[in-house]
Amino acid sequence: MDIEVEKSEILQWLQKLKDNEVIHKIFLLKNETEKKEQFYDPKRKAGDGKYLIKYIAEDFDEPIDHFDEDTRP
């Protein structure tokens, strides 16, 4: 079945729906779905930032001297 036909059927069914409990459950489902969609960005994909870093210093992994005092027990 075409997704647009399914959407249309659901909308027609919702308009006729009288059960408040079912309406509330559908509303909660809508909110959950919207929350999940906030974290999904279809424009991004793995590897998009591959060439963003142009330079890394030779001493990048070396300890930082002025942090020694703060990290000692």
C-alpha cells in the first residue's frame, strides 16, 4: 500500500476517533517520534569531516607541562 494512502486513512480515522485514551497514546507517540527526529540529521553521514583537520602539530600527544601541577595526586 502506498504511504500516502496509509497517511490519508489514518487521518480520516483520527478525525472520527472519540476515545480520549487512544488519542492521548497517539499524542505521546507523536512526541516520542519528534524527540528522536531531533537527533537525526539526514544531511550528515559517516566521514563527512574527513578533510576538516588540515594540520596536527608534531608534539600533539606530548604531555602539557603547565598541567602537571593540577594532575598530581
